[in-house]
Amino acid sequence: MNRALWRGFGVTIVMLVATFVSGQTSPAPQTDTQIWNDVQFSVSLGKTVDFTLLGVLRFGRHVSRPVDERLGVAFSFKAGKYLTFTPSYLNIGMQPYEGRIVFENRLSFATTVRFPVGRFTLSDRNLFERRIRHPGGDSTRYRNKLHIEHPIMSPKIKLSAFVSEEPFYDWSFNAWVRNRFAIGVTKSFNKHLATDLYYMRQNDSHTFPGDLHILGTAWRFKL
């Protein structure tokens, strides 16, 4: 009788501990509010080639801490008036939520067509990227970004409004897994400096957090 009593008491304790631990483990969040900051420094290597240093810092977990840091390089090759080829490399560290840390090396190749239509400027970027991640499996993605820009206010102010849409296809899932929609303004200060200020909405069915509200800035310096 005593042995059975102690066995029952032990089972009860184990169940209580398991319940307590499970209650302390928060599920991965699906949504977040973030601030993204991008900086680019470009230098011309000739009439048709530019070299660019890339830096990215993103604050997440409802803008409470850094969750994404990136450093990289890119080359831009102009093929005629409207076409540009851009190979690039990024080293990435991510902490999207507590207990999750990912390191990634990303190789990308983009082809961008950019041309005027009246007072509008349209660009269509087709990008393939190979993601080498630890932990987590490697993956290959395709991204198509359509960007439409139009000048606003006086031409002397050099201010433009833009909208963009970018769906992602991931061969790891054989599915369109993500979409980004952005709206914002671009300000050109001079031939050496321009900046973007935008709001972006991201929806992702396979990443945590996948659904994001984003306020972002991008600074582009041309040396």
C-alpha cells in the first residue's frame, strides 16, 4: 500500500513539473512590429560597374531589441540603359524570438529592368538567392519585386513617392511562402546621397514571426 502511494505521489509530482515547464515555454510568435535600417556605400569602378558595401540593422520583438544584423558586398554591372546585373553576398545573424538564433551566409544574383513610362519609373527585379543556414537547412529562393515611382511636389525638392510588391518562392517548400508590400517616399539630396522612408507589410506562412508591420529607412551614399 505504501509503495503504491509513493508511486502515485511521484507520478503527480512529475505531471505538475511538466505542466509548469510547459506553461513557462512561450510559443514562437506569428506577428511582430519592427524597424529596419539599411545603409549602402557605393563607389564607381568604371562607367558600367559599381561596388557597394551593405549594412543592415533591424529592431524587433515590438522594437525592443536588435533581431537582425547584416553585412555584405555587391557589384552592379550595367548592360545598356535599362538593364543591371547584381551579384551579392550577405553575412547574417538573426534572433527573431527568444531562444532562436540563426546564422546565415547568403549568395544572391539579381537582374533588374528599370525604365521610364511618362512621369513614372518602373523597375522589375528578379532575384535568386542561396541561403546557407546554421541551424536549419539550406534553401534556395526566387524573389520578384515590382517597384513603381513617381515624382511629387516641385522638381527642385527631388521627392518621389513609390509602391512595391515582392512575392517569394521557396524551393524548400515548393510554394510561394512570403509577400511584401511597401509604400514610401524617396528623397534625393544630391548626386551623392538619397534616402527612402517607408512602411512595409510582410505576410509569411512558414516563418516565425512571419507577419510583420515595418517602418524602414534606407540611406544610399555614392562616393
